[in-house]
Amino acid sequence: MDFLNALVALTNYVIVPGMAYGAQLALGALGVTLIYGILRFSNFAHGDTMAFGTAMTIMVTNGLLALGITFGPLPTALLALPFGIILTCLLVLGTDRLVYRFYRKQKAAPVILVIVSMGVMFIMNGIVRFTIGVRDIQFADGERFIISVRTFKEMTGLQEGLAIKATQGITVGVAVIVVAMLFWFLNKTRTGKSMRAFSDNEDLALLSGINPEKVVMVTWMIVAALATTAGVLYGLDKSFKAFTYFQLLLPIFASAIVGGLGNPLGAIAGGFVIAFSEVTVTYAFKKVLGYLLPESLEPSSLVQLLSTDYKFAVSFSILIIVLLFKPTGLFKGQSV
Amino acid sequence: MTLTYRNAFLVLFVASLYILEGATDFWIFSGSWDSSLKMLSFALIGAIMALGVNLQWGFAGLFNIGVMGFVALGGLATVLVSMPTTPGAWSAGGWTILMGLILGAVTIVTAVFMLRWLPKGRMRTWLTIAFLVLGFFAFRAVFDYGVAGVEAINPAATGYLGGLNWGGENYKDYGWLTIVAWPVGGLLAAGAAWIIGKTALGLRSDYLAIATLGIAEIIIAVMKNEDWLARGVKNVNGLPRPVPYEIDLQNDPGFVEKAASYGLDPVTASTLYTKMGYVILFTIVLVILLWLAQRALNSPWGRMMRAIRDNETAAEAMGKNVTARHLQIFILGSAICGIAGAMMTTLDSQLTPTSYQPLRFTFLIWVMVIVGGSGNNFGAVLGGFLIWWLWVMVEPLGQWIAEVTTSGFAVDHWFRIRMEDAAAHFRLFTMGLVLLLVLRFSPRGLMPEK
């Protein structure tokens, strides 16, 4: 019984939040990794692209709610998500046309593109602040729980409760659908195949008649969709605040690099590695150990390895360790 | 020749921006010398940071976006040097904390040597991991005990170790200690840069960028959480000052008389006097650093650096040790950022870890360097002055734009309210726009490298 209680506590505080956070990071890292694979630079504006997409989705959600449209038990934001994606697509395609294309034509060094993306980051951050402000915004509606602590306790008779928030379930569900669609697209369609060819060997791809501008355009559209989805899921699960999204840049980059930059499978694995390490290292294991150990050995302290404020340090340390010992990432990524 | 005319014009233009701020309240200018001097002292600090980043990026092509971390370490140095030692803190746990930290350092160093000396294999990996885990718990046990002792001492007012100021109650009489703190801030930042450089400099440019970004966030996280060090988010207030206090000047009959002879009332005169004091001190530091950087740029060492930047392989073939040179310049540039950070905390008279934002302390400095002209020290300094002016003035400028565009609308029209709301967020947008425009149309900056 004690063992079951320990397992439930662990699931409740580590596994479920870790899964949801991991899915969000994985979607974010997929965007970063695609940009890196096709356009060959680290996009620092990615966090703010996510923020923009989420801001647009929130505004459409508010519009829908004002019209009296809801999505039943699901959050209305999911209904608004396609509109958010379309608006974000327009923004990133506009940015590419106005800003990035010039440097692509010049064949500028990747580091110049990174600096350019810093400028884009400033501008997108400004746009988000203009349109929606800097406040903390909660926009999750619909059902709150898939399983609440009380129902779980009644169902199982265990002392320890398990709660799965609806947003956590939705996050994982949507992420699975999105990733499945992405891999189907990359592996089965003609455009997807040409994208992979372009990523593997640009010269050969150009030689075989692949239109680079089309590949770049499709990449930006996919990245916009991924970034908006990731941003909306993160916002539903926690809350939306422009600055938090900028800070997500670090764990997202860590996920992409740990998995191997340019490798979509790696980005997903990296997302979960980073998420679970962050949650595990900053979780206080007192409760779990209390169930498992005999009373005499029960810990008196919290058994928390690091305080939650150091979660950046966790993703960062993993990043450094991987870079030092396996520079191309866990899955073989590109190295330029 | 045309280039020097252009440079002279640019310098005059930027200087006039600051003079106008003090001299006239026309358009967006406030017409207050007080605000002009305040802006100038922050611009001087910004220019010094830009000099540091220019050393790394302009000379050596190192992409460091962790400037904020080094600036914050400089600020920490000011507290550690100039604040009074908290009575009893060292005996209550200070030494224990120190021992804990040494224990942690010894663990890491031993682990590094284990990796280096033990025979390769699975055995080595597991031994090292086990050793690290054990070391971590030992470190936490000693360290946490010491921290609890220090933080228990009057947490509302101190609860930290304090600094090295031996003045006790009268610590504010030792204001010159803050000036001592500036080079100490540089040293602290240099030490951190050495550790980071040792681990991360071998990586490619965008990995180094992410690594420095992460380090900066971690330094801020440490400063926010470790209350025993500098009170964390409770902030350290009332740092001593290297310049006299306004109230003392106002009570000094000699000063009041002098002020009256210039036709100034004592209050205005005293604020101007102290602000001028900071400006003079900062100018001295900037001039010294600029002179050193200029000497470095034109020395054989500077030529070697640029050679490495332009073609690493060729420089290596010529027998230059690229990694060592990169480490060297990374440390130097970071030290300059640390000095600037210590100066900034001195100017603020307080250390507020939550005020360190990457957009303001890292990316803004980058905008300064790129706009000014990377690779040219004078350009970076000019960029510092220009961009800081813009950073401050964008708000009144935004309000002015909002006023002009909405003047035809009623006071409560939604468009007008929206525009006035947006004016406050004009800053980041403008910075991004300036950066992109310069990168596109004048990629070498306003004062290009020769």
C-alpha cells in the first residue's frame, strides 16, 4: 500500500507535470531545430514568436467568447488556435520577406543571422506588448480536471491523491497529434522530403531542382504552427506572460541541442530529458521517501536537491555536459 | 578625410543631444541639467560595457550574450567591498559557508582530475558520478548549516555576511571603498569568465551564445536566492557613496556661499554637484579603458586578434594559440563589463537582483556595439551614448507621437487610449528597428572599423 501511495505521489508531482512540460518544450524545440536545419541559424526570436502566437490566440479567444462561442468541455483557445497560427504565419513570412531573405541572398554568416534574429526578437516583443500588454493572463476555460484528487481517492481508496488537469491531458494529446502530423509530412509528402533533402545537403538539393524559396516558406509556416501551438499549450497549462516566454528560450534551446540540433526526433527526446530533469531535481522527495522508507529512516528535511528557482541551472548543466561529452547531441545532429 | 569629418559630425551630434536635454524643454527635451547629467552618467557606464563587448566581438568575434551576468557580478562586488561587515555573521556561519564552498570546489576539481587520470571505461564514469553525488550531499550539509546561521541574524535588516567595510555604524564615511570595488568587480567577473571560458570557448559560436546566456541567468538566480551573500530579493540598500551627500553639502556654509555666487539655490547646486562628481569619476574610468583598448587594438597583440577573427585556420597555421587568445580576450572583455556593473551599483547606491533583465543589460549593449561600429572602440563608445539617449528618450518620443497622431480624436476615444497605452512599450520596438536598419543599410556601424 505504501508503495502504491509513493508511486501515486511521484506520478502526481513529477511524472504528470513533467510529461506536460516536456511536450511543451518538445514542440518549442522542434521549431528551433527546423529553423536550424533548413535556414542554418539559431533563432533567438523563437520565444517571442511563441508569445506572439499565444497573444493572437488569446485575442481571438476573447472575440469568440464575446460572440458566445465556446468549445464545450475543452478550452475555447483550441478553437481559436488555427486563427492564431494563420496570423503568426503571416508575421513570420512577412519577417522573412523583409528581413531574413536579404541575408540569405547574401549568404551571410550564421552569426550575423543570429544577431538579426535578436533584432527581430526585440520587435516581436514590442508588438506583443503593444497588442496585449505585459500582464499575466489566464485564458484556460472549460473543464478543469480529467481526474481530481477527490475522485481519485474515492476510486482507489488510497491515502495519496492524483490530479490530472485538463490542460495537462490536452497538452500531451495535442502534442502527439502535432508530432504525428509533422513526421507524416516530413517523411511522406513531396514537400517534406524536399525539406529533408535541403537540410541534409543544400547543394545536392538545389542541383536536383528543389526550389529553395518554397522550402524556406514551408519551413516558416510549420515553425509558426509549432511555435503557436507550443505557446498556447504552455499558456493554458500555466499562464501567459510575455517575459516568461522569452525566458523559455533557454530550456528550449537546451532541448534542441541536447537532442542534436537539426534532428526532429532529437528535439522531442531533448524536450522530455530537460523537462524531467528540471522537475525531478527541484522536487522535494520527502513525501515519496516517507512512504517508502521505514519510520526510523524517514527524512526530516525536504530532500530537495535544488530550490525551484534554480531550474535554469538544471537545463543549463545538462546542456553543458552534453556539449562537452557528446557535442552533436544524443541523436546525431548537424554540426557546422 | 571625409571619414574624419563624418566622425566629428557624429560626435557633435550625440553631444548636442545631451546638451539639448539640459538646455531646452522644447519638443521631447526636459530642459533639466539634472536629468541630462543623470542620463550622461548611465551612458558612460553603457559605453564602458559596449567597450567590453566590442573587445570580445569586434576584436575576436566571440559571441557573448551573457553580459548581464558579468554586470551583476560587478554589482555584487560593490556590496561585498563597501558594506559594513555584519557583526557576528562570520562566527555564526560565515566560515562554515566558506568551508562548504571550498568542499564543493574540491569535489569538482577532484572529479575533473578523476576523468583525466583514471583509465577510460564504464568504471571511470560511474566512479566519477558517485563521487560527485557524495560530494554534493557533503557540500549541502556543511553549506546549509552555515547559511542557516548567517540568515538568522536580524533577517529584516541584515541576514547576510556584509562586506569588508570596517567602519561599522559609520560605514558611510568610507565612501572611497566603492571606488576600490570597481576593479574588484572586474576581478570577480574575470574569475567567472575564466571558468566559463575554460568550459565553453571550444564550442562553436551559437553554442557559446546559448552557454553565456544560460550562465547569466544562473548568476542572477544565485544572487536572487542566496540571501547570505547579498540579501537576495530583499536587496541591499544604502551603499556608501564616493561623492558627498547632498544634505551635507546643503549644511556646509562654504558650499552654500559658493553656490549663491553662481546664482544657484543650495538644493539644485548640491544635486548638480554630486551628479557632476559621478560623471567626472566615470569619465576618468572610460578614458583610461578607452586608451588601453586603443593601445591594445594597435599593438601586435591587437593585430594578432584580428587575424584570428578573420581567419582562424590561417592564424593557427602561423603558430598562434587560438584557444588561449580567445580565453584571454573573453576574460578581459568580461572584466570590463564587471567594472561597469560595479560602477552602476555605486551610482544606484543599491543592489537589486530583480532589476537585471537580459533585454536591458545584454541585448541593449549589443545594439550599442553594432550601431556604433563593431571593431572600432570609438564607435562602440559613441554607440553607447547614442543608444542610451534613445533608450531614455524613446518614452517621451512615443508620447509625442501618440499625441500627434491622436490629436484629432476625443480624449476618451479608444484609439487615443490605445496609443497612449502603447507609448510606454515603444522602447523595445524602437531598439529592434534601429538594430535591423543599421544591420541592413550600414552593417559596419556608424563609425566603421578602419
